[in-house]
Amino acid sequence: LMRDPRKKAEDISAAYELKEKLGEGSFSEVRVAQHIRSRRLVAVKCIRKRALKGKESMLENEIAVLRRINHENIVSLLDTFETPSKLYLVMTLLTGGELLDRILERGSYTERDASRVIRQVLEAVKYLHQLGIVHRDLKPENLLYDTPLEDSKIVISDFGLSKMEDQGVLSTACGTPAYVAPELLQQKTYGKEVDLWALGIISFILLCGYPPFYDENDTQLYKQIIKAEYEFDSPYWDEISDSAKDFIAHLLQKDPEKRYTCEQALQHPWISGGAALEKNIH
Ligand code: ADP
Ligand code: MG
């Protein structure tokens, strides 16, 4: 880890004052911090290297990915620090909270709001795919609002699992069960298409407030996913437009070759046209 000359070995506390905790993951915690010189507030992901044992390359990967990225709907890496036990990633502070929490607060989204969120995520994912990066862990917990305002932009965070596509075939089973694409569960080779599947799941949840595939038993859940077996159940979907359902059906397409690409999804009327705007209520 120390070989990267851009990572500073000195302690982060000389430059930043670490403040309250924002979130926690298996290897890390994310805290608010204040840049001492500029008083600017940032988010710092503090990673315990010991917890990461054997997975260092995953982290190296997250850093390498973040350095290459510059998009308004993707979190920016501002700086990195390293001590013998910890690694710190300094990122833009996103103050609007997780998409998941807004879904839970509101029950579900209007079609207009859902379409707006999905369009922004699609733009960001299209950018990643053009760079040969597959995110692989798109889910509402990893989509953060920039500000608490209702019309805040949405930002993709958390690149722990993303991987350069040209490093070979992506075939490690990973990600979060409810959002995992059929080809990933079947340990077939997979690529960019897994992100569009995850966007189909997120779109579904935004519109009705529950996931398309669900079973308390993971084996049963996997069976549903592998068959791409889901329904637009009544009464929850009765008032939702055919355009929205058509959009989701093209993303929750079992065959990755038939699944929409980002470009195709962005051109769908539910995203590009007025189809969702006309449905401000449901
Ligand atoms: P993990 O890899 O452990 O899932 P994440 O990068 O997803 O870590 O961060 C965990 C949580 O910390 C997020 O779900 C979010 O609530 C919060 N968080 C992460 N990055 C930021 C950020 N840039 N600004 C504000 N909160 C953040
Ligand atoms: Mg996360």
C-alpha cells in the first residue's frame, strides 16, 4: 500500500479534524472532517487495514477507480492518507443522506421523482462503463443525496467492489443478494450488464416501496432471480404507467445480451421523454 507516492504517510490529524461518524461498513467507518486550513467540511472513509487482510487489492482498486473519475453524479476523491494501521480516503461530503432512507421516509417515489433519480444514476453509470468500470454494488445505500433539498442531485458512492473490466472476465461472486443479477448467481461470465440489472431493481423499489425478488430463504431468493420471476402486483402497480413497467422489464431482463445498455435506457421515453412527468402522482 505504501508504494503509491501520492499517499501521504503523515497523520491525517495534521491537516483534518475528524468529527462525527456518518456511517459504518465491514472494513471502515465514514466520518465528517474539517480541513483545518480552509475550514472546508469533507467526508473521510477510515479503513482498518487489519480487517482488510487479504483484500488489500480490493481497496487499491477502489482508490485507483476513484482517482480516474470526474463526474457530477459520482463522489470525488480529494486526498488520501496512510498510517501503519489505517488508510484514509478524503471525499466530498454529501449531506443529503442515503436514497434508501428517503425511500423509507416516503414509502415510494412519484414517477417523476423516480425517473429523475434513475436518469442521474444512468448518466453516472454510462460514464463508468465508458471508462471500462463496472460498479457491481449499485443499491440505494450506496446512492447518496448531495444536499437535504428535495431537488438535490444524487451521487454514487462506495467503489469497494467495482473493478476494471479489462483486467479480465469479472467472475467473483459478490454484491448484495437482493440486487445481484442472474448471470452473477450462475457464475457465468458477466460484465457491465449487472449494473443495469441493479438499476432495474432500484427503479422497481422506488416506484412501489418493496423489492421485486424477495424470500427469507436465500436459496429460494436465488431461484426467483435466476428465472427473473417477478410481478407488477395489484394493487401497488395499478396506477403506475405502462411506460415505467416497460422500462423496468427491459432492465430486469434475464438474458444480459437482451438487457438494455445505459444508452438504450437513457433513450427510453420514461427517462428521456414526458412519460414520467405526466405521472406526478400515483
Ligand atoms: P462501505 O464500503 O463500508 O459500505 P460506504 O462508502 O458505502 O462504505 O460508506 C458507508 C456509509 O457512510 C454510507 O452508506 C453513507 O451513509 C456514509 N457515507 C459514505 N460516503 C459518504 C460521503 N461522501 N458523504 C456523506 N456520507 C457518506
Ligand atoms: Mg456501502
